Amino acid sequence: MALIQKASIIQLRNVDKTYAVGEIRVQILKDASLSVTQGTLAVVFGVSGTGKTTLLNLIGALDRPDAGSILVDGEELSALSEGRLTEFRRRKLGFVFQFYNLLPTLTAKENVESAIELLDLSRTQIETRALDYLDKVGLGDKVKKYPDQLSGGEQQRVAIARALAKEPRVLLADEPTGNLDEETSIQICALFQEMNRATGTTMVIVTHNPQIKQIAHTVVSIEKYRIVDKAQ
């Protein structure tokens, strides 16, 4: 029986990106090419300042390349208007950040609901989905807690539930353990791995934390604005 080859859901071809610092142009990425298979947990690894976050922002339609092609779930991002990019992010992407970005006046449940209220769901469906994903990340007993009543690890779990509750095609995480202690970082790594297996969501995590490499199907290393290594 022939093996079924999964398609690439993310494809970057020869991407360049520079930023202006005064009158000087600073190269952030050069000739970056990358392919991520659907359902993969991919880790982009490198020290600070190597272009990891820029790469994530380009995949997440938060920035545009100077040159090259970026396809995510079959859509060429550079061809989309700003309005279409906003809709694309809303429909197909979930984001997790280093500092959680939870709304302090909302409970854990309300924070998750806030991410899916613009989807075509009824009020009951929104509430049910929020509770379901909080339960999936181990916070079923803390749905009424506010962010300042939760530990850092618990806040990051809410952020992960919020991102996954959209049921996105791709989840993007920027240094998700960067604000956590070592023990909590290990727990969050395990949670990403568990959620990838349970939901089949493609995940791209950028990090300088070598622990996260251990949970990846694919590791991509960046040095001095170039992708220098791709290991399955």
C-alpha cells in the first residue's frame, strides 16, 4: 500500500526582509525558504536577533516580505489586501505570545470567548467551545478566574486555549516559554505536544529554548538572517 504524502501547508520561497534604522537598511531575512507539512509541530530555533520573530510575523500575515513568496493554506499572502489579510488571520491563524496578552478584566473563559466571538457561532456554541478548550489545557476548574488570580503557566494555558478555540489551520507561538521558569516551561512544552497530537493543528514555535526542540517533528535553525539547517 502506498503511503499518503501530506501536503505542505506553509511554503516560503526565497523570502527577503529588511527594516530601516534611520537611513540604514538592516537585513533581517535573506533568501529564506521553508516548507511545513500539514499537522507538523515545527520549531524555529536561534538566539535573539536572528530573525525568528520576523519569520513568524511574515507567516502570520503581520508583515510583508520585500521579495519572495509566502503561501499559507494555499493563499499567497502578498496578493491579499489589508482587509483580506485581517480576515485571513481571523479565520485561519491562532497566536500565542511570550507575555500571554490576556485581557485583565475578563475571566479565563471570557478571554477564550473573545477570540471566537467573530466566528459564525451561536452564543451557546461559543461558550461550549471555550469551556471545552479550557478543559483540554487542564483549566476546567479555573474558568472563572481572572488573569491576576492565575500563575504564569496557567495564564499561558489560557492563551493556548484561546488560540486553539478558533480551531485554526495554523498556530504560531513566539517564545511561549520565555517568561516561565524551567519546570513550567517543560509543562507548556508537553502541552503543545499533546495539543498537536490531539487536534492535528499545524504549529510553528519560535524559540531560543533548546528544550522545545525535543518536542518538534521538524527543527529549523536560523543564524544571521539565514535558514541554515532543516532537520526532520
